[in-house]
Amino acid sequence: MTELRFEGRVAIITGAGGGLGRSHALELARRGAQILVNDLGGALDGSGSSVTAAQHVVDEITALGGVAAPNHDSVSTPEGGQAIVQAAIDAFGRVDVLVNNAGILRDKAFHKMDTAMIDSVIDVHLKGAFYVGQPAFRLMREQGYGRIVNTSSASGLFGNFGQANYGAAKAGLAGLTRVLALEGAGHGIKVNAIAPIASTRMTQDILGELAVRVSPDSVSPLVAYLAHEECSVNGHVYSVAGGRIARILVAETEGVVLAENTPEAIVAQLGVIDELTADGFHEPLSLDDETTIIAKALAEVS
């Protein structure tokens, strides 16, 4: 198979000063992309800043014979998001790929979580994807081409104790992915998401023995595919870790139309409502699909 190359393409990768972002930047750069390496250079909880993280990755890319430029703006404000996209235009003249990867952690049990913990995590993960994504999306619409890869998480899609802020933000990114996939489809834009598990400074204390098998560079090949013009999927979310890749689905059971719509009838039918069989579920691809499924079910009993 022909190697997937990125000559002439420009990629913005947020949070690329280490971990997954660094790995994505190196992978795309090896394949010919010009990379804007964005990283505020802060601590794991988002505090502080440093120019060294982004510059170090730029130096690595340059040493490989690639082309890259550093950027240290924060994704967590509209001004920062616009500045990141403008930096890519100033350095390389265009934007073809955006990988929303920047993230922080401020874990705490929900009943102990304060407002600062909630706001800071949602600002970086979810609002950051809005603030960088919107100016990038506008450019992609104008040029009739673009690829966006969002970074969701199993914590948001399946749940994880002590991460209400992080999980809510990551679940929101899955929803944002679906909407942008629909809005971009007619303009040559494809938007997908990954839910990675990898050994980084965010996860080094929780993965145990699995850590040695789930390096960041085992995630980046999927990102490279989703960022490439050959990508044939749109609006998908993938679990990825250690070379294992699986599509995560949002589906619903066949359900029932209640002859008598009462709480008591729901109790009586709950087993059927919740039942999931191999062929007894739907995978709506949009709100229109969902309303069509509902209309069909109601028509069958009318």
C-alpha cells in the first residue's frame, strides 16, 4: 500500500509539547506535514507556563529533517485559539489539519470539586476545542478541505470515579465531533475523535503493568490516518491503545411503544426497554435519523 504522506499539508497540534501530542507531531512530521507545535508549557493541573516544551519538539522535528514552528498560546480563551490558528497561517500559509489534544487534570470526588476545578478543565478540553476549532473550521470551509481529530476519553464515554469535570468535557468532545462532522461534510471536512489510553504524565500513576504496552506512539498511527486526505470515515470515535483500535458506538435498544404511558407500565416493561440484542438496536447517525426511528416505531402501533 502507498505510504500516507502529508507534503503540502499544515497541521496544528495542541498540547504537543509532550506525551500524545508530541508523538502525533513527530508522526505527521515524519510523513511530510508542516507542524505548528502548540503547548503552553504548564503543569499537569494547567498552572504555570514555559516556552521550552514546544520548542523542544520543534527541535526534534527539525533534527528529523521536518518543518515546524512553536506556539505558546493558551487554548482556553477565544483570543488564544485565534492566535494559534493565526500563528499557523503566519508560519505556513494555511491550515489543513487540527488535532485537539491539549488537556489538564484536576481530579476530585464530585462532592469535593470546587468551581475552579470544573471551569479550568472544561475551559481547556472542551472550550479549547471550540476556540481553536472555530477559526480553523472557517478556514477549512473556505478552502474546501480539512481534517479535525478531537481527543475524547473513556472517562467521559464510560465513566471514571473522581473525574466528573474531565469526563463531562470529554463526553462533550464526542458530541462536538458528531455535529462538526455533519456541518463539515459538504465542504470537504471530516471530523473524528479518539479515546486513547496511553502512558503519559497524566496516566503514569494509574495504568500499572499496562503502561509498558500502551506507549503514546501506538496511538499516533490512527491520528495520522484520520488526519489524512485518504480518511474515509466521518463522525466516528475510536478507542485506541497499544495498537488495538475499536470503534465506539452510540446506540439505542429497539425499545417499546407503551400502550399505556405510565410510570407503572415503564416498571413492567423495563427489561424489554433495556434489552440489547445482536440485531435489536439502532445506531442513529444524526438527530434526523433518531426522529425517523421514533416516527417509524410510533407509526407501527398507530
